[in-house]
Amino acid sequence: MPVLGHLQRMAHDRPHVADAAAALVVWLVTLLTTTTGHHPRDGVALAASGVACAALALRRRWPYSVLLVSTVASEAYLARVYGNGGTLILAAPLIALYTVAETTGRRRSLVLAVTLVLLLGAFHTLARAGNFLGPENIALAALGGLAVAAGEASRNRRAYLAEALLRTQERVTEERLRIARDLHDSVGHHLALINVQAGVAGHVLTGEPAPVRETLEQIRRSSRSALDELRDAVGLLRRADEPPAPVEPAVGLAALDDLLATFERSGLRIACRRDGEGRAPSPATDLVAYRIVQESLTNVRKHAGPVEVRLTLRQEGGTLTMVVENDGPAAPRLPGPDAHGLVGMRERVAALGGTLRAGPRAAGGFRVTAELPMGHPA
């Protein structure tokens, strides 16, 4: 096994060396299986066999030319040593045919294979006064079909591996961009709020003691430094040829339908109802509303399983009210009041001056109700 593995690595790393070695092996085996008789092996036969096999060293660069040269040279060798064996020389054009099938489409390789087998069969029949459907021609046809099938299988395998690699790279890129967007939209949003609010507080609270003002200034500077570092981190997650990080939140209620479709594919049955004026909320409210729906549906799928969910969004005056509820099983595994998801939602809502209520329903299941101001005060 170690020797076989070493040979496989060498064939992968140095394909031309492997091709030359294969050509040498075919040539030596052909000469060893050709007996000396009435038509001994002469210089012409040796030259023809050498050309037929040596051409294989170039089969990856010029597959069609190698197929033609190896076929003609092989037939010249067989004509010279007729009756003394040497049929293994036909391995050279068969290997060339395999290469053609590996590097071209199925239809073209099949046409070439059929043409090659018919021409060789006709030549053998006419030159040796044999039967066109004799065992030699049947064996040649079978070997030609095997060469085409092997080349087709190798080509399909390379195409599959290339596609799998491409899909893997696409998934890695999507995940990298998703992390960059989440850092920018979520962490960056909160850091920006901290920076702005610390600056406003320091400007308003001019009558406070110096330590308080210094603390607020330190908070403002630290949040500014954190924003700069976050920008650098997002930049490292993106390549030069990719779009820059968005200046507005990448998610919001405009992407709600896509979010619901994702959870529906995971098994939830969601009924969504929208009431009210249809006025666009502020960017901060838009982002928090989306995150609340996302976290609520995640909790439902995690703790209650594939159940029916009712989502209601209602605008009245300057308030956006959202209700996410489900009936759930008879004894659902509900998230505790101190779950990180609920804590995060409460903090987001409180930062906007809204209210959030979350808890079990009397009839079973769970309900999350959030009320958010449509416009976030400066």
C-alpha cells in the first residue's frame, strides 16, 4: 500500500513523468510478447512500436494527434510482425482513446471510438482475410468501449470534484460575508449608539463633577476605538473584489419574507398578518424588529419543534407592535426567563424605549409581544 500510494502521488504531481513511464511499460511488454519466427522483429518494427508508445508521453497536450499517430504506428507494427503476436501494441491507441474521452464530450469521444474500431476492424479483416466479426475485432470493440467508459468516468469525477470545490468556496464566502454583515449591523450598531449617547451625555451634563465627565469621555473614546477595530476586522473578512460593508443595516422588515421562508423550510408553519399604516420605521427600529422575529422563531423551532406560529405586525400611531405566538405541544420545553435570547431581546427593546413581554400562554405554547417606537429619538 505505501508503494501504491507513492505511485499515485507521483502520477498526480508529475503527470508527464507518469505518461512517459506508462509508454515505456507498454513498449517493453509489447516487445516481450512478440515471438521471433518467420517475420522477426526488425528495425522498422522497432521504430513503429517506439513511435506508437512514445507518443503517449504527449497525450495530455495533443490528445487527437497522439491518437492518430499511435493508431497508425501500431498497425504498421502489427503488419510487420503478423503472426508473431504483438497485439498488446494496441494498448497504445486505446490509452490515447481514453485520454480523448477524458478531455472531450461524450458524443465526440463515442464518434471517435466507433470510427476507430470500424477502421481497425476493416483493416484487420482485409489485410488478414479474416472475419469482420472475428474474436480479434470483437475484443478490440470491447476494449475500445472500455477505454471510452473509463475516460468518461474520469472526466465526470473531475467535474464533480471541481463543482464540489466551487460550492465549498461559495459557502465559505457566504459565511464570511454573513459574519462581516452581522458584525457591522449588530455589534457596530450598538457601539455607534454607545459612542453617540456618551458624547451627547458629556455635552449635556456640563454641571456634573469632573470625574463623571471624564468617565463619559473615556466611554466615548473607547467606543470609538472599538468601532475602528471592528471596521478593520470587517475589512479583513472581505476581499478587495467584494462589495464594501453596507452603511445601512443589511437586514430589516424588508427581508422578513425571506426569513419566514427559511423557517418554513425547517418545518414551522407560519401565518403572518400585517395591519396598520405601512410607514417605514427608523433604521434602528427596523433592525430590532427583525432580530426579535428571528430570535422568537429560533426559540420556537428549538424548544417547541415544527408547530404552527402566528406572527402579527401592527402599526398604530407611532408604535410598532409585534406578536409571535404558538400553541406548542402539551408540555413544551419553554426557554427560561433568563435565556440569553430573551435577555438580548429585552436589551434591544429597552435601548429603543420600547417594551417586551414574553412568557407561556394559558392555553399552552409561548408568546412574545414587543412594542417599539417607530422613530428612535436622537
